[in-house]
Amino acid sequence: DVKVTQSSRYLVKRTGEKVFLECVQDMDHENMFWYRQDPGLGLRLIYFSYDVKMKEKGDIPEGYSVSREKKERFSLILESASTNQTSMYLCASSSAADMNTEAFFGQGTRLTVV
Amino acid sequence: KQEVTQIPAALSVPEGENLVLNCSFTDSAIYNLQWFRQDPGKGLTSLLLIQSSQREQTSGRLNASLDKSSGRSTLYIAASQPGDSATYLCAVDSNYQLIWGAGTKLIIKP
């Protein structure tokens, strides 16, 4: 069974803290994505990666960075957390083998910044 | 720029009814379209993927159609059950990125 695992379901962090959200997939997928989801705004792409050590900005990269040192792991970093980064964060992966592959999602991390 | 719209934003129907959820997109140059389900506070579960060359896909009580020329997809749910209550999202794979609709919140009343 395919699996995308996010390290935490719920996180509470203080303003100014450095926050790491971890995502691991066991499907040997090349592509990995980080989204945030907010009521009324839908899913918005933060960053994505097509390969190890590669990263591309999505629609809303400000205030975030990412790291992909290994193929199976894609980390989202909030350099200095702010209250407007309180959100549901979703990680996804997909194969680059062809252009018609499903995206698989983790269970999400609900981050609250206080 | 690709835009994806889902109508209606919310839908409530009695158990047992057949129903249709709609998804429209502005640029027909897509690789595929996916339908997802999301339960409250949880991640997304892929339901169906329709490739750009296909017209429809079926899985159990679900049937998704795709009309690229008109920029439309529908998700048909037969004999709805309370367990079908969730938010349904469609996403278009356009230039290797998923472009998302805002979702339809579905409530099936017992």
C-alpha cells in the first residue's frame, strides 16, 4: 500500500520559532510537493521538488524554505514562524515516470502558531 | 493561466440519491484530471484519475467523466450513503503542476 507520512498531525509553535515539517514517501517517487490549505482559499502550492536537491517555488513560497537531501524525504521549513502561517499543511508525492500518474497525499499537519 | 472552478460549493442530499459534482477548467491543455476526497481535518484521498485521452473512469459507485473541449468534468456518485459525506476536490494536471478547485462539501442525510 502506497504511503506518504507526515511526521506530526498537530503542532503548536511560538512566533519566531524555526519549524520543521517532515514528509516521507515509500513509493520511490521523484516528485514531492508541499501545500497549505486554508478555508476559502483552497490548496496553495508552497514548494515542489522534482529530484533530490532540486526545489522549485510554488505560488506562495515567502516565509518558507525546503530541503530534499534524500529522494524519500521532503522537509518544509518555516524560518521564523508567524501567526499567519497557522494552517493545514499537506505533503504529496507523484511519479515522474509518465505524465499521467496520481498524486498521493499525507494525512496533513495542522500547525498553530501562537 | 489555468483556473479550476467547482460548483456547487456545498450540497446536501438524502441518502440513496444519485448526484453529480461539477468541475470546470479554463485551459483544455491538460495532462489529466483527478478527483479527491477529503474528510474533515485529514489529508486527501485520490478517487479517480482521468487521462487527457480518456472520456471517463469508474470505481465502484463513482464515475468521473472528462470533456476537454468544453473544459468540464463531472463526478457521479450513485446510491449515495452517509459515509460519502466529505469535501470533494478536483485538480487539473497542467504543466506538471496540480491546479485545484475550491471543493464541494457534500452532506448525505440519513
